[in-house]
Amino acid sequence: MKMDTIIYCVFTFVLFLLVHLGESAEVKVPAKPGKDVGPALLKAWEKACKAKTPSTLVIPKGTYPMTQVLLKGPCKASSIELQIQGTLKAPPNPNDMECKKEWITINYVDHFTLSGGGTLDGQGNVKVYAAKEKGFKSDKLPNNLSLNFLKNSVIRDITTLNSKLFHVNLFGGKNVTFDHFTIKAPADSPNTDGIHIAKIVDVTVKDSVIGTGDDCISIGDGLENLNITGVTCGPGHGISVGSLGKTPGEEPVKGVFVKDCKFIGTDNGVRIKTWPNSHPGVVTDIHYENITMKNVKNPIVIDQEYCPNNECSKQKPSKVKISKVSYKDIKGTSATKETVILACSSGVPCEDVEIGEIDLTFKGGAKTICSNVKPKLTGKQCPKVTCK
Ligand SMILES: *[C@@H]1O[C@H](CO)[C@@H](O)[C@H](O)[C@H]1NC(C)=O
Ligand SMILES: *[C@@H]1O[C@H](CO)[C@@H](O)[C@H](O)[C@H]1NC(C)=O
Ligand SMILES: *[C@@H]1O[C@H](CO)[C@@H](O)[C@H](O)[C@H]1NC(C)=O
Ligand SMILES: *[C@H]1O[C@H](CO)[C@@H](O)[C@H](O)[C@H]1NC(C)=O
């Protein structure tokens, strides 16, 4: 062989290595219709997680039952992706799942991506919801998707359907983004919060559609820096900070920006709720901008006497301090006359609340209710906001 042929071959080989090194290896999860895909997924995950090179696990198109799965990190590779292209179905009967576990749990992974355009069907069907209404212990019902201590991770192009409880529980970690995420459950399914987020820093939810029987997004304690943009919520109970103050030692909620969102037929729009007679807490730096309401029962709410089912005493005020809240460019229609409710705590009044341009209409006349707050008015408000 001539020298230049050898050089050419070596050169091509090195080039090949350079191109393919660092590229993610695609691994097809051997999923079979009618067979629990959980064990196959777990096996593929464990292998991918031990490997030093990044992998993409693919669950192909098709419908597969899955009982339960826990995917654990930390992983060795710099990144790992799970592409769910098909539909995964939870067991229809909650008794067939281990009650202490969630349906799909993903823990302690850095640079994780969940994508693929597929569907997670919790099968929390009408029967389960009816059982829950009749007192079936709801803490025995699994959440759909539980994401704990993820870092630098993305959940993209995934649909979750009819969870038996919260659809997504995002807990702990840093820098997680939901993008083109869809959640669907009936308006009358109890406690099926869309995404519950707590004790985490830097979260984005964007360009997503959430319809459910409880809060579309609920924000628990210890959340810092959350951006929600381009989200459509409805049916549901709106986007809520809280409820807070019920348990001792709650960490502050700091920095929530809700922008360019739509609420359609929801019970509330943007809401902050805290329990009366509560433990101390802090909610600060919460901003709402460019929000459209369509037939929303209470578009703007601060409720510091949140007390569903009379589970508490309203005799003592909430001790959760709310400050630096702004509402700008909030418009549309209300389904009740109480369009703006700012019911702050008499113990720790709200501070630094700004109301810019709002235009919320109700046939027969909209009104505002406020207590223990003196908002700064910076735009044109309809209805008029008068707080004494
Ligand atoms: C957040 O995570 C994304 C996705 O992994 C990554 O591209 C981005 O660089 C991370 N941001 C920071 C500040 O680390
Ligand atoms: C959210 O937006 C604000 C300002 O719009 C920005 O300062 C912040 O870094 C963003 N947070 C995330 C998690 O992207
Ligand atoms: C307001 O939000 C809507 C989406 O609800 C978006 O289409 C529009 O561009 C936003 N307007 C501005 C001024 O950002
Ligand atoms: C899921 O989140 C809920 C809140 O979701 C949490 O209490 C529970 O431990 C987690 N498990 C399930 C089933 O969600």
C-alpha cells in the first residue's frame, strides 16, 4: 500500500472517530405490545446510566402497559435522553401498583431529557376519580411522573393524560425546563394538579397546554426563580402559588414570572393562597404580565384565608408575608363579579403590590375586593381598584 493511501486511511479513521465520539448512542428499548415495558426500560436505563458515553433510549411508537418504574442517577455519561414515542399505560386499577411508589420516578440525573412526542396515560379514569370522591385514600394513588433532584434537564413534547393524582411532581434540583408539554384530565377529577413544583431553583414552563381538575401549576415552598410563559390553562383552578403556611419550616417562594399566558374557563386565574392561623412564611417577587382571561371565575386572587372544606380556623390570621407582587396587562372576561380579590392577612399585610393596566369585564358589573393591602396603581384599571 502506498504511503499516501495509508495516510488517507488513518486520516479518515480519525475523522470518523472525531465525528462519532460524543455523539449519543441510540438504544431501542425492546417494548412489546401487551407486555409490561417497565423491566425492559429499567434494564436499558441501568446500562445507559453506567456507560461513559451519552445514550438516547427510545421507546418506539405503539401502546405498552407499564406497571411502575424508578430510573435513578447519578449517571456516568454527560447526558442521557429518554424518548417516549409511544403511549405508556398505567394499570387501570390503582391496587395493582405499589402504593408507596409513584408511577414513573426519575431521580438524581444531570442533563436528562425526556422527549419523543409520546403519551403517559395514568388511566385515572372516571372510576378511580369516583372512588376518590367516596373517600378512597388519595395518598394511595400514585402521581403520574415524579421528577426529583434533576439538574439541567428538559421535558419536551410529552403528553400526560388522566393521572390518578398530581400529574407531575417536580421536587428538588436546579434548572429544569418543560417545553411543549401537554396535560389533560377532566375538570371534575379531584386533586389532579398539573405540575407541582417545590424546593427547586431555576425552572421554566413554556409553550404548554394544561387542562386538569385542580391547579394547572401549583408552586410549593422553596421555589426560586420560575418562569411560566406561553402556557394555556383550562379547565382547572389556575396557576397558584401555595397553598402555603400549613406546615412549619416552609422555605420562601421567590421569583415567579408568569407571562403571555391564557386562562380558559378556569376557577381562578393567577392566585396566591395561604392558610389562616398559619406558620410563618415568605412569598416575594411574583409578577404577572400579559395574561388573557376567558370566562374565568376569579381572574386575580390573593387569598390569605384559604381554607377548603373548613379544615382550619380563620380566627387567627395567616403569617405568610406576601410582597413585591405586580399585575400588568391582564385582560379578558370574568365569570363572576369578583374579578380582583386581594384578601391579604391582617397579621402581615401585603406590601409592594402594584397593579398596572387591567381590563376585566363581567356582564352586570365587575368589582374588586381588598383587605390589608394598599396597591400602587400604575395603569388604567377596569374595574376600578379601590382599597382603603
Ligand atoms: C440548563 O439546562 C440546559 C439543558 O441541559 C442547558 O442547556 C443550560 O446550559 C443549563 N443552564 C445553565 C445556566 O447551566
Ligand atoms: C426568568 O425571567 C427573568 C426575567 O424575565 C430572568 O431574570 C430569569 O433568569 C429567568 N429565569 C429562568 C429560570 O429562566
Ligand atoms: C401576549 O401573550 C400572547 C399569548 O397569550 C402573545 O401572543 C402576545 O404576543 C403577547 N403580547 C406581547 C406584547 O408580548
Ligand atoms: C408525588 O407527588 C406527591 C405530590 O405529588 C407527593 O406527595 C408524592 O409523594 C409523590 N408521589 C406521587 C404519587 O405523586
